[in-house]
Amino acid sequence: MGQRLVAVTGCCGFIGRVVTEALLARGDYVYGVDALTYAADPATVADWATQYGPERFHFVCQDLNALGHFPEVDAVINLAAETHVDNSLSDNTAFVRTNINGVAHLLELCRAMRHYEMPRFVQISTDEVYGDIANGTSHERDVLCPSSPYSASKAAADMLVMAWGRSFGVPWNIVRPSNCYGQHQYPEKLIPKAIRWHLLGRPMPVHGSGSQTRSWLNVEDAAAAMLTVLDQAPSGEIYNVGGNTEASVSGVVNAVADALQLPARAALGFERAGVDLRYMVSDKKLRALGWEPQGDLWRDLPGIVEAERSRFRW
């Protein structure tokens, strides 16, 4: 297939900006939508407009639930979401509004199009919908068992997507990435927060013992996985995206301190309701489409630390 018309919601977010850049770089046209909430980077909009022109990149600043018009596009990649688990535990209102109601509204906009104009709806989910597992890996058809309001809202969105596919014929895919890392990540997340706290000479707060493990996925690999699904996958399929390294929270915090050449300062014992101990997904299905991760957490971390050291972001 030649050049595509792709709508990317959440285009100014951490993952959304990488997906948008990848689409534009390969010649696709992007209809970008972002509410520009606290975690977005609005500077990217001007950069893309300058580099690619208004024909290749069109931006709409809008909440998902307020979108009243959607152009004819080949695909929608939905990356618009509230994502921080701690925020969902303190107030889940925004998570329900964006991650559930917003997805339902987007699906309705797609359903309203004539059948031959319906875009492929690619929902970006999370490995957290499976809940934690002590051993082994989670597979695409496993029962969902979310632990937090955040992961529950993403699981609900996945169900909506499948229901709109069966009931109304909306073509769809669901992509469930592992724990993403990379440059430009909002500083509420573990790695940029650990960098900031160490540079400020403060102990980094860590939930529990810090022994919880995650599968760490480079954001560039996550974007490549999403484009692989867009290009190669049949409609109606779900794909997990595994990381390149399984590592504990405390191990990552210590590695950040090592990269900064500072003593590790982790303050253990902070409580988080319903904390998950281990995530790990099988991505054999995605690899069968030709995708493989290129990143390596321990190799990539020093570059991320160096980039964050040079700037302070609120």
C-alpha cells in the first residue's frame, strides 16, 4: 500500500509523538488530535508543521469526547489516554472520561462513516490489562484481570473495540505494549523521575521493596510494533509487544544512579493500592509479522540520563 491517511490521537504524548514522527518520516499523512493535557508536548506541533507542511500534518486541539468531525482516513491509531497509575488511584474520573467514554465516542465516529469508508481502528492498550503473574507470560487470549483503575479503564476500552467490531463491522486491532521508556517521557514516570530526584539530591520514593519487575520496552520499538500491526496484521487480531529486558524497579533506580555517577538513594516502603508484582507478555504472534525489538534497557539508559540531565522539565 502507498501513502496512508492516518489519524493519531494523543499525537503529542510520549508514545504518540514517536508514532507520528515515524508515519510522517515514511511519507504518510497524519491528522493529529491531542487535548494538550499536562503530559503533552505542544512544541512538537510547530515542529511537524514546519518540517512537513500543513498538507502532511494537520492538528486539532480537542478532547476525544468533544470531537464532532472526523475526516476520511485509512486508519485511526488511538494513543489518547490517561496513563499514570498513581493518578488513577487518587482520582479515576479522567480515566473513565478519556480511556472509556473517549474510546466509545471515537468508535461511534468511525461507525457513522459509510461501510467502505470505515477506517481501521488500532487501539493502543497495555500489558497491565492481564494483571500480574508470578511466572511465565501472558498471551493475547488470556482472561483480563486488571488491578488498578487505569488498567481497568484500558481493559474496558479493549472490550468496547471488540464489541464495535462484532456489532457494527468496525475493523480493528488491539496492541498491548510492555512498560515503555525513552527520551521525552513525562517526569512522573519512573526513569525520568529517578533522574530528577537524584540530581536534586533527594531520595527516590519506591513502592514496597522495589522488587516488582517489569518488561522494559524502548518507545521506538513500541512505535515500530504499532506500524507493523497497521501494515501487516489482519483485522480483528490482538498483539502483545514484549520488552527487551526484565528488570526490577529498584534495579532500574540503581542503574540511573550509576549512570549519573551518584550514590543510589531509594526510599523504600511507599504504599500503592493493588500494586502489581510482575508483568510479562508473550509476543510470538507479533514477531511472526517480522517485528523484533532493537533496544536494550541497560545500553539505552545512559543516553536517556544524559538527555534528562541537560534540562529541567516541570
